[in-house]
Amino acid sequence: MLQKLGRGLTFIAGSVVGGLALAFVIVALHPSLIRPHSPAPPPTRPAAARTAPAPAPARREPPLVSYASAVERAAPAVVNIYTARVVTEQVNPFANFGELFGNVLPLYRQRIERTLGSGVIVDAQGHVVTNYHVIANAQAIRVQLADGRIATPRVVGVDPDTDLAVLQINLPHLPVIAFGQSNQVRVGDVVLAIGNPLGLSQTVTNGIVSATGREELGISAFDDFIQTDAPINFGNSGGALINSNGQLIGINTAIVAKNLGVEGIGFAIPVDMVRGVLHDIIKYGKVIRGWIGIVPEDISAAQAHQAGLARAGVVIANMYLGSPAQQAGLKPGDLLLELGGTPVRSAEGARVQIARRKPGTRLTVQVLRGTNKLTLTVPVKEQPN
């Protein structure tokens, strides 16, 4: 009995050992049978279906301040003007020999003087406005356009009193500048000067309007200038002063005391004055101005006291015999108060107001004579040459 039980236990033990050995072999050959089961990964979206990240907001750049459009509109109508004139001058061939006995006849020589300037094409008929001093006494004048074309102009007329001249060129498809209104120009407005400074061909400079209505400068008989700090140099005379829209508001005409080192003071003739001069020269060949025959003069308080006048202001210093003013009853010593209802502020302003009146009209003049105010009506005539 015991033998049978021992043999049974031996058989069971051998079977267990054999089973373990078999299991070890199987696991060695297939280790994945004992690893834990991991869930299948979730399906991935196609790349095309993924949501793109929102773009970063674009950086906003400050707007550029540029006057290129204004220059493009105006510059083609600004021309270069070249002139030549014969200048006669006295020479002394014996300057290095000390004093000579007796009288020596003076010797003269002639030379060609060439000058530079600018101008502006103002209509399709080829009229060009420039300064009178640019073409004064010139024997030869040449106009060069911004596109390179060259023409010999005809002088239509000149007006030394405003330092303006009108030329005409005969070329097709001319660029024309747009006119602005100088009576709307304000101090502080941005302006650009276009011209031919120092022979450098067309050049643009910019600045602001420094003042308006500048008078008593002695530049011309009728001073009423726009002052600007836009750099204006020799050769800019007759060129365009434009606003930021590219419209003509003045003709550059003068600079002040360059030899003294003064900078930033230039003057332009207002386009409203240019418009009137241009109209008269084209229509009549000259400028038609009103005239009543008085000579106004500014007087200070001290001068008024010495002359026995009531106060400072603008006095009729003199008048022409037989003039409309004398015939109407005005007298030297009368203080001018109003012309045509407009207050008189300066002698230059009075001259300009009278000159703008059309011959044949009548002008009301209010004066102070002693302590009495008088209002007289004066017929306006054409200004004599």
C-alpha cells in the first residue's frame, strides 16, 4: 500500500515538474503571452482636418507722411528758364601803372551774362508765368520742360510793378499746373518750392507758410507777399510755391540777405495777384490798374504830432494836379480811414486797394481832416505809365 502511494506521489511530482518546464519553454518562445493587454490608441485625425492656429495680429505701421503725389501733379508744369544778355562794362587797362597825366578816354567791353530762373506753365495755350527780373533785358531766352523738351518763347508782356512776366511756348501736350487760392493760405500750412536752383535742374524743397500779406519790403511797387521758410535759392525765381495738394499758391520771387547769412526767409507773389496780372497781360498786353492820383504815406505818432495831425496812420502826403482825388476834394494832410468800406492799415495796402479797382468805377474814400470825418466819392481812372 505504501509502495503504491509513493509511486503515485512520484508520478504527480514528475508531471508538475514537466508541466512547469513546458510552460517555461512556451513563455520563452512567446513572451507577449504574459504582457498586460493595452487598449488600442484612439484613431488620429487626418492632417488636413486639424484646426490651424489663429494667426498673430499684423503689426500696424504708422502712415507715411509724403508729398510725392503733390509733386507728381505740379512738377511737370514747372520749367527751367535760361537767359543771355549783353552787358557793357567800363575797364581800365592802365590800372597797374599808377596815375597817368592828362585825360584818358574810358574803355568799354561787352560780355555775355547768363542767368538762371524758373517758370510755370499755366494753361494749355503754352503761357508761362515767371519773374520779370528773370528775363529783363535778355537777348535770348530758352525754356526747358521737365520732360526734356526745349522751346524758344515769345514774350507776351511784362509787369515790373509786380515783378511778373508772361511768356508763351508752342509745344503740343503741355502739362498745366492747377491754381489754388492764396487768400485761403494760413500761417503754418505746409508748402513746397519747385524750381531750378543754382542750375541743378528741377528741385523740390519744403517748409511752411511763415507769414502772409508782407508789405513795405521794397521788392516791387506792389508788395503783398507770402513769406515761407521753404529753402529758395538763386534760380528758384519764377518757380512754383505749391500747397500739399499740388496747387499753385504763389510764384517764388525773392530771398532776403543771403550775403548776411540769413536763412529761412523767402517770399512768393500770391497766386490771386498772379491771376489778375496774367488775365490782363493776355487780354490787353499790359496790366490795367486803378488810379486816383494820391501818394499815401505811413506816419508815426511823433510825426503826426509834429505835423499837427490828429493821430498816426496813413496820410495823403501828396497828390497829382488835376487828378481825380484833387477834383473830388481830397487834400494833402488828410488821414485815410477807409477805401471802399475797407479800413486802411498801411500805405502799401492803400496803393494795392486802389490799383485793384477797375477804371471807370467810383471809390468811396473816408478821411479824417482835423477832427472831422469826411466821406468823398472819387472816380477811378487807369493808372498812367
